[in-house]
Amino acid sequence: MKKFTYLVPKTLDEAISLHRSHGDGAMYVAGGTDVLVKVKSGKMAPDYLISLKHIPGQDRLRLNPDTGELHIGAFVTHRTLETSSLIKKHYPIIQDAVQHIGSVQIRNVATIGGNLVNAVPSADGAVPLIALDAAVSIYGTTGARSVDLIHFFEGPGKTVMEPGEILTEIVVPKQPARTGGAYQKFGRRAAMELPLIGVGVLLSLEEGSNRCIKARVSLGVAAPTPIRTLNAERYLVGKEITEEILDEAGQLAAEESRVRDSIRGLAWYRREMVGVFVKRMGMKCLERIGALEA
């Protein structure tokens, strides 16, 4: 492994200044569960690693009482999200995703921001956040900007972030009152495995009925980037949600997916599983809305 210098800035501006000073030879690192593996394997060879873990305030998880927005600091760990009572009660779709990322040891260190910045099609953290209409806050030399998460990814390993920019926060808007969400990672094992497909469904229902007023169907490992299946979403809105309706939405989502053959699974099988799990997660949404009202 190539030797590198480890730098520990105390502010975002200091981190950005260090990155600018050292140019292409510098890389940011937060939890390090991806970066350090690549450095040890020789896939990356930075001269400087700039740690972001000691910058105050970037690991906060809070619900804004005035706006109802959920604010997730980019350095919040998967384990924090997994064990948070706030996430479990109000955003179980996030808990569904993070509780099967790697091992407990990995989740204790790995950050949600790192999961997004890596921009791999199999990133479990992205799919539920896209279903929740999340946006990311990005900070750089020109200041802060916000980008809807659905527009954050440009391709495998590529995002809209400019060199030297830092992802600082994920913001989830307030959801309608009767909203339920669910995510399923489908793979050969429940954990320590990249998903063959990841399916997130979020449904908001009209007061007093099962009529859908908002639908989100998001997929991972179904295209070069995480996607929403807009035809399936449009089909669901305005309808009374039943198993039959969810089955049809699942077929529409499967048709919209852009799955491909790989060493881990064939395209036709992944497409079939999209349909199965959209229906299954839709039913789980109904269960969770019912549980909120019980």
C-alpha cells in the first residue's frame, strides 16, 4: 500500500482549503469503509487523505419542529440510523435499508454521506431517500447549494459534485399524515451482500380511505443510477390501493427498469423480482399506515 499523509481539519473551510492546496493527490475520507479498502488494494493511491470525521456538527440527526423536515448529517453512521427511535417510528423505510448494510462493525463506522457520494448502483441508502424526496446539501469554495437526490447521481461512481466539494447534509421534507414507506434489499443473503435489486415504495393515502394521493417507487441496481419508476407512480395515484393495483404497479415498474445481466444475477430474474417486491413493499406500506392509526 502506498504511503499517504493523514490530515485532520477542524472546519469545512479548512478541509476545502487543504483539498485545494494538494489538488488531485488529495481525497476526503469520512468513515473510510470504502476508501481505505480501495487504498489498500491499490485501486486508489492518494498522497493525502483529508479526514472529515472531526468537523463538528456533521453527525447530527434531528427533526425540525417548525418545518417537519428531517435533517441527517452526512457523517451520521448507518448504525445510528438503524437504532434511532426517531427513524424507527417515522421513517422505517430508512431503517429497512441501513440495517442490512454490511456488518454491525461496518455500520458503526460507515456514514450515510459516504454511501451516497460513492454513487454505486447498489447503494442501499439512496433508494429510500429518493422515495422520500430527499435533497442533499453540498458545500464548496463558492458556498452551499442544494440538489434533489434524484438528480445527484450521474452514473456509476459519478455525482454532480465538483472537485473539492463536500456533502454536508441530507434533508427529508415533511410527509403527508397517512404515509407509509418500505424498502427491501433482495440478494442471496440478508446481509454482507450487495443486492441483486433494491426496491423502495412510499404511499400516502387520503384521510379515511385507501385512495392514494402520493406514490413513490424507487429502484436500486435497476439502472446505472438509482431511479424512480414514474409510470408506476402515476398509475397508483388516485386509485384505491389493493393487492391487484399493486401487482399492476409492480409490472409497470419492472418494465421501466433497466436491469442487465451480471455475474450476480440475470436481467430477466431481476425484472421479475422488481414486480414481486413492489407489490410486497406496497402491502407493507399499508400495514405501516394502519399501525400508525392503531
